[in-house]
Amino acid sequence: MAHSAVSQVSLAVPVGYDSSSLTTSLFKRQNVRFGDKSWAPLLAVNLKSRNQYVVCLSVQQASRSKVAVSPLELEDAKETPLNLYKPKEPYTATIVSVERLVGPKAPGETCHIVIDHGGNVPYWEGQSYGVIPPGENPKKPGSPHNVRLYSIASTRYGDSFDGKTASLCVRRAVYYDPETGKEDLSKNGICSNFLCNSKPGDKVQITGPSGKIMLLPEVDPNATHIMIATGTGVAPYRGYLRRMFMESVPTYKFGGLAWLFLGVANTDSLLYDDEFTKYLQDYPDHFRYDKALSREQKNKSGGKMYVQDKIEEYSDEIFKLLDGGAHIYFCGLKGMMPGIQETLKRVAEQRGESWDQKLLQLKKNKQWHVEVY
């Protein structure tokens, strides 16, 4: 965790509490109860003006008792919010919390970062924020750094369910010299390290929101959604799944199937695993969750288990679902797509189908959603 505990208390907090006076002066670890459900641990933010707390259910909390959200006016927008803030005039938001997501045996560090935008930069599930790290662009003296895009890992209501925060899932980019094996600070990722090093109360320049390709189609609440991710590419799916299974949204009652394939190095590298496992327990008829752990599992050929191997394992079922109108999403590093495409092409040929024709049809039907970086 990014912050140490300063106290431990139990208190009841009304869901949907108005946190307009939010400040980030004091963070505490809390055990909180909603009805007969215990939600712990979590971060709560002291409100200086009142001796009360805003609950931020950020990483490990998921319960069958759905959580009320507000303001419900966020459901009324007819047009997708796009580029409300641009690089020349970004919005100054505030860091609420930074939390390490991975275990000690994970290669690298990934953080869950909650940002307070005060309700001024609304977004929809599947969109991205741009972040402008502080400092000067070394390639353009006198100019700010370029914008870095990050998929938003929360629903439009944020982790505090009040429409005032957004969450990012960020892997710290670290460069090691291949000859010495030592970290070269001058080549580390500027933005990812800025975000992962941030403290509550720090300011962050954001742009956006941007993107329409990964928006969650909600016309049919009983649709099937097949979500494929490597690493931090799981971010938009966390937003989808919280909307489907955690939040009580009167105008959206999910009754379809959500199927998540997540590829990471090992068990310690799994992201939001507690949340996803809880959905699996509570909604077994509506959620499936398959993990590809490349350093711990073997594929059928005895090699490392990658996400495309998992797809091949369930290929017949996946193709049948696609034929029935299922949406399929891909999010993560660009390097994931060639292996996945090869697998899908091979499976299609084994089924006597033309993958090129099938892909064209999926795109035409708006069933194919790809966001890689």
C-alpha cells in the first residue's frame, strides 16, 4: 500500500453521501459495514469541514448487495462526453489515493490511482483520460510533456460512487540497462512514475475523456461480452464489471454474460482478482473468469500459457457466441494482437471458415472492439 495506517475504526456511512467538500488531508484504514455486509479494508478521506468520511471502495470490495450511485443524471447524457479538456487547457485534478495492486513476486509494479475531478470531467465506461506529467518536454524546451493516455478503470460514478472520481491502473515503466542490469532513471517512464509516486493531495493535469471504440454497448442488457486483456489492459473491464455487478443503476440491469480472459505473468501479478473472484461467486450464471499465467501455467504444447492459448481452449464456444452476436474486446499491449489473430485464424480454418470474412462481418456488426498501446 502507498500509505500506512494511522488508525482503525468501524463506522457506518450512508451510500451516496455528498462529498462536495472533499479534501485529502487525512487518510485512514477503515472497516465499514453496509447492512450485514462488511467492506474492508478501504481508504476513507477525512472531511475537514465535518467530522465525517467519504468511503472509497477501491480494489478489494465487492458484494452481492449492490451499491447505490449518484448523481443518476449521469445516465441522462445522450452524447458521449469527448475532449472536454484539451492539452492546451487541461483540467487540474487531485490525487486521492495510490495503491499498489500486485504482490511481491510480480515483475514490476502496478498501481491503482484514484483521481478527484470534482464531477467536472465526466466520462463513460471504456473511455480514457490523458495525463500531462509536470515538467518540461526535453524534446521541446519550454513546452509541457506530451499527453499520455490511460484507460479509465472505474465506472462513471468512480470508486466512491458519487461521480466525482476516476481511477487509473498504471504500471510503473522502469528501464534496466541490459549490460549493467541497473535501473537507468533517465530512461524511466516519466508519466507512469509520476503517477505511481504521487501522494494524496498532489495535483495532476488531465485531458479528455477520449475514445468511443471501447464503450460498453447497453442497448441489449442481456448481451454477451467477451473481454480479453493483458496486464493493465484489464482497466476498462473493471469499469464494465462494476457497472454490471456492483452498482445499482436503475436504468441498467445486466442479465447477459460477461466473460473475462486475463493474461499476466503469475498469481502475484493478477489485478483486481478479489473483485472478479467475488463476482464469479455471486453471479456464476452471468460471469466467467479465466486466467492465463505465463510463468506458472503450461499450454497444451507444454509452452508458456498466454491469453491466446486460453482463447484456443474455449474457441468453439467463443465462435458460437460470436455467431450469436456477442461483443469481443481486446485491451493491452500491441504485442498481444498478432498471437491472438493467428489463433483465431487457425481456429476459423479448422471450422471451415474464412477468418478474414468473419472479421469483416464482426467489424461491420460493431462486435469487434480493440484498444492496444
